[in-house]
Amino acid sequence: MKISGKTVLVVGAGISGLLTATILKRAGVQVKVLEKGRGFGGRMATRRMDGGRLDHGAQFFTVRTSDFGRWVEEWQEKGVIREWFRKAPWDRSPEGHPRYCGISGMTDVPKTLGEDLDVERSVRIESTKHSASGWTLQSDKGAAFEADILILTAPVPQSIALLSDAGVRLPEEEWQSMKKVDYEPCLTGLLVLDGPSGLAEPGGVKTKGGVIEWLGDNTRKGISPEVSTVTVHSTPEFAREHWDSPDEVRLPLLQDAASEYLKAKIVNGSVHRWGFNVPINGLTKGFSWYDEFGLGFAGDGFGGPRVEGAALSGIQLGTYLTA
């Protein structure tokens, strides 16, 4: 094992960081996860609203590789996930392929992973320092965290910002490649309806251009059985235009665009901002590891925008370090 006897800090409790940490822990490594938010999962996020539930980030995930498939099988056996639908109007193949979601929301998978890990949430790291003895991270509340190994799984711009004064110098070509990684934004409309949405099977609709590009019926999905709720994802163009607009401006625009597809009245709504929604100029090597610094990178900026891409990045890094 490349890091035998070492202690590890993982920054970020999204699917990539949690899978990296899980693989390390199962191999006997002492690992701690630090997360700036209050929950688990990053964009695998579920929110409660007016007695209903809404997946407001990733809507489902697919399986294209055996490496990820083995984890999906484990989550199925534990009763954490289920298949939402298999065939969609936008599928190229007539057979389609399974789309999975959490039993009560997309956050179910990261929550399950987090239960077996040492995770400290609501920790915002302000600085990182590398020395001969390893890494020291300082939070905005004055807490210090130390370890031999540091793994960064936050969106790439946030990860490289943490290294601005860390005392490490990465290879210039790779550093410049990471600095080019950007993300498309998204404004998510969280809508509560007074009845069934009326969206056609399978309860998810992709649109092109304009204000919105996705509508998902959380009730049809099975996570909000008592209250009819719909999630609406904006186009990147709309998100950029209205990123700083007050909800009084952008929410009605999202609602009006969604109403064209709905057969029920919208009775409540709110907006969530995803600044790091889809990576642009992402790296294609899965993960990065710098042995001389005991420093690793993983996440969707390395593995790709799908849930599986981010997951594989974490799986590959964890597997590499424990080989």
C-alpha cells in the first residue's frame, strides 16, 4: 500500500470524497473527511419543503462501468437505491438503460457512506500548509487539522484556491490545466404543486434552449409521495443572466417556463444556486496524485460531470493509494 501507516484528510463530502475515504478506511487507513456544508453529497442533494421532498441537484445516476457497478450493487442490497426508470424519450437505443435514485432522495447514497466514516461538517477551510511533517489545515473558526496526506475533492477552482499559500509547487503544465477547469452554473427551481404535475412518463422532461432544460417530478420518482413537487433546472445562460437577481425576479421566470409543461398550479417555490454544476475543460485522467507532497485531487473536474464520473474519480484514487 502506497500510504501504509499514514493519516489522511479528505476535503469534500461529495460522492468522490466519500468513496475515496471509504476505500481508504476499508483498507485500514486512518482517514477524516472535512465538509464545509451541513450535509453529505454535494450535488447529490435532497431538500424538504412544505412537507414534500425534492432532489435539487443530480436527478439520477447511471452505470456504464463495472467498477462503479459493484458499488451500485452494494447500495441495492442495502436498500439504499432503486431504479427510477429505464426508458426515456431522449434515449438513442430502444432498450434504454437503468436510471437509479435514492429511496427517499439522491442524498441517501452519500448519507449511507458517511455513516461509516469520520466526517466533520460545517468546516470551512481557509488555509493549507505543507511541511516536512505533513499537512496542516486551518478553518475559519480557528480549528486546526493535521495529517500526512491531503486529498482535495471540492470543485477544482476551490481546491486550487486552497493551495495558494500551501508551500507546494506542482508541475507547471498540470497546474495550468487545472486552472482552466471551469463550471457552468445552474439555477434550480423548487416547486410545490396543488396536484399531480401531469408530466409524461417517466416523470422527467428534457427541454432545449430558453429558460429551463429539465423538469423532474419528485412524486412520480417516489421520494415525495404526500406532496406533489417538481424540480426545474435552468439553462446555463439563464443562470448567468440571473445569478444575482432577487428571487422575486428569477423565481417567476422559472415558474412561468415550467407552467407550460405542468397541469397543476404552483403554490410555492424557491430557488437554489449551483455555481459548480457542470465542469468545463475538465481533466480526463481520473485523478491526480503527487507523491512528493502527499497530495491528491479527485472529483467531477477529473472524472466527468455525471455522478458516475465523480464516483469513479474517487474510486480510482482510493484504489491507487491502497494498491
